[in-house]
Amino acid sequence: MSGAVTIVAYAVQEARRRRIFLIVLLLTLAFLALYGLGVEQVMDVAEPEIAAEGPLDVDAEMVIGATLLGLAMFATFFLGTVLAIFFTLGVVRGDAERGLLQPLVVRPVGRSTVLLSRFLGAALFCALYVVCVFGAAYAITGWLTGWWPDRFVAPALELAAAVALLAALSLLGSVFLSATANGIAVFMVFGAGLMAGFLGQIGEALGSETLTEVATVASWALPFEALYQDALARLTIESSGLERFFVQLGPFGGAEAHGPELFAWAGVYLIFVGAAALAAFARRDL
Amino acid sequence: MPALAARGLAKRYGAIEALDGVELEVEDGELVGLLGPNGAGKSTLVKIACGLVRPSAGSVDVCGSPAGSLAARRRLGYLAELFRFPGWYSADEVLELHQRLSGSRGGEGERRELLELVGLADARDRRVEAMSKGMQQRLGIAQALVGSPQLLLLDEPTSALDPAGRRDVRRLLEELRARGVAVLLNSHLLSEVELVCDRVVILSRGRVVAAGRTAELAAPRGVEIETDGGVRSYPEARREDAPRLVADLVRAGQPVYGVRVLTTTLEELYLDVVEERAT
């Protein structure tokens, strides 16, 4: 246990000394300020126009608020993914190639402790980060538009779980790939998940069963994407009719409720990825 | 129980046989030099002993525990040939991290003593990124000594040190030997190994091609006796022939000014066995 605490503290100290926390904080504040400015401007310009379209009978505040918060949710997910990947992309092979890992793993802490500690450190920080940023975007949206999403806690936790899954995938990749190759690979996997969401949306709009099925399979093969889609869907889970249609067509759509079995699958997936990483690391020559 | 015991050790990387049936022992308080050309398998052997690399066959025990086990890792200190410490850490913080990982209770006293031992007492708060390569290597040696290990595995520990630094390391190794610490020293510097090691083991292409005390391994190359008529050479004579040769000369009325018993140097021995294995 003390070995795990030491490794987590080591990773946190590295992030602090390299000013990673400070840079993340400043850039996140800049992002939130821009987001607030954007929401305010959209409300000033678009809200009167939507409200003037009387026959459509939609709640302008809800359509604007949900669309913009969906956009903020995607940005938060992306930022959390960037952090999760950069914190973990070189944990095994990258650090071993630089000669940083060997002095640590010959100590009596165990390779599994080293890997689990690095995962816990990265996953907890990234999860906390996305919850905080999403919470801030939620508050900004509600405050400036007057519309409050139907759910907050569940989508926030789903985003946190999604970035934790990406951190685990990146750790698994770090056992086999050099840091650069692993970073590229995990970003491409992330992009593939995103593409699956778009394909599903296009499939639904065109009524294409093939596209919809491909998107569903891809989402479950990459459950971080399914968690994101589910989180997005929960923002407007109690809306219906034309408003829901508009919200689902938002700029970074792909909202899709997946049901409770998603959480069980995400848990199994995380255990499988973690076990594969531990087994591969235990056998790896350094 | 030896501090380090390798039995029938083999390691293959695909088609390359890095180690092939290596037998090696290092006793407590013994300083053994591991020699061999590049690619002979020296670093692989050391890494297997540390648990960084898994053997293809055979076994290595560290103080009676299988290499790589927690019990084995508690008893060893290791300095890799290619290592790096985080540049943002100070020398003191590097040692503190390794104290925590090794479970050492030596605290600040141990850190201060180790930094003094390797000549870094004045660089305690200096960041690693601001240190020269030689200073980092000294810090690496101090790191390997954290927790008072029973077995020290040093892979080219003096490659970046100047002559004074090498002398300091030699003195340090002699002090450790006096304390009963077993040391396996992997080095290309034959003179250094000859000066400080009790025994040498020479590896070539993954096999032990020579092992023993330097004096035992050295082959006789004759005797030279300096007289007033110049230096007389007896190429077939051995050390035990020298008194008789001197007595013969004295009886013959030749004044003797000096006698030299010639043996092969470690370098000659090394080149002989390594080149023989290569052909």
C-alpha cells in the first residue's frame, strides 16, 4: 500500500513540478470564459429569432442551452481524453526506453503496484477534471440561458468513467508501443469511437439499418463512446417531440441512451483491459 | 548460501542466444568483475538477477530467493548501464523516493551519509537536470546503496566518471566489501576490474569462457633477470624456477640486480579467450 501511495505521489509531484496542473487550470479557465461568452452571444442573437418562429412551438432556451451544453460536453470529453492519454502514454515502454522505469521496478513494490498506481493517479485526476469542467459548463449554461439540464450527476459520472477507460486503454498500449506510437494509436481509437457516433446519427437520419448497426457495434466495442452518447442523451432525457429532435441534431450529436447494461459492460471492459495490461507488463522484459 | 547464484542460465531473444548455460556465484563480501565484449550477455545477466528480464532456462537466486521475487529485490541494489532519474528531482529527493520504495528506515541520516560517500554532499538540493553525467552516475551509485543491500549489481558504474571519480568508486567498493556486501561489477575497464575485484568472470557470446582469481587465470610468460650483462630472458621458466636461476647466475659470478616473473595481463587473457571464442 505504501508503495502505491509513493508511486501516485511521484506522478502527482511530477505533474506539479512540470507545471502541468497550472497550465491545465489556466487553459481550462480560458475555455470556460470563451464558452460563457459564446452562450451569452447565442442567447442575445438566436433566442429572439427562435422565439419569433411561433408555429414551431419550441422552447428556445432549452434548444439553445442543450445544444451548447452538448458542445461543452464534447469539449470536456476531448480535454479529459487528452489528459488521460498524455498522463499514461509512456508509462511502460516509453519510460523503460528512457531508463526511468528500471530503477523503480527493481524495488520491492511489484510491477502490478506500479501499473495500478499509475492508472489510479491518472484516472482519478482526469475523472475529477471532467466532473469539474462539466459542472462549470452546466452552471454557466443554466445561469445564462435559464435552462437546466434534466440530469447532472449521471452524465458527469459517465464522462468520468469514459476518460478512466481511455486511461486504461492507453496504459495497455504503453506496454507494447513506444510513447509516440501509443499516443497516436489511442487518439485514433478515440476518433474511431467518435466516427461511430456520427455514423449512427447519419444512419438514423437516412433510415439505414446497416449504418446504425455498425455504429452500435462500434460503440459497444469502444464503451467510452457509448458512455459519452448515454451521458449526452441524459441531458434532455425528459424532453420529447420537436425539441428532442433539434437537440439530437446538435453539432456534436450522437446522443443515444444505452440502458443500465452499459455500466456492467464498461466495468467488465475495464477489468479485461486492466488484466491484459497487468499480464503483459508482468511478462515484459525491461 | 551465496549472495548470487546463477545455474544453467539461458536467454534467447528470437534467434539470438544472449546467454547459454551460464554458471556464476558471488559470495558475501566478494567483489566479482564481469567482463566481456559488447553483446556478450553481461547486461542481460544482471537484468535477470534484478528481475527485469525473464530467463529462457535456468535460474538465478539472490540470497536464497528466486530473482525477481519481492524477497530477492529487498536484498539488492542495482545501477543500470542506461538509467535516468527525473530531471525535476533533487539528489536528496531521488534518494528519498528510493528509501520509500525499498522500505528503508534510514531517513535523512542515510541520505546524507550516501551523498557524502559518493562525493555529492554539496549537491544535495541540486536538481538532476542541472547535474553533469558524472554527478548523475555518482547519484546512481548512491541510489543503489539505499536500504543497505546485501548484493550490489553495478552495470558500468564508472563509464562517465573522470579518473578521480573512478578511484573514489574503487575505494567505495573496497569499503563495501569490508562490510560484507557482495558486488557484481560489470565493466569494460579491465584495469579497474584487475585493481579491485577478487575474481573475474569473462563472458563471450553468452558463455563463460574464463573464471577465477586474476592470479590463477594468468598464464606464465617466462622470467627476466637483470645482470651487469643486460637482461637475460628465460621464456619457458615459471615463477618457481626464479630462485634456482638466480642462484645459478650468482654461482657463475654474475651480479643480479633484479628479477621479473612475467605473466599475462588481464587484458591479454581477456583478448585471448574472447578472440578464441569468436573464431
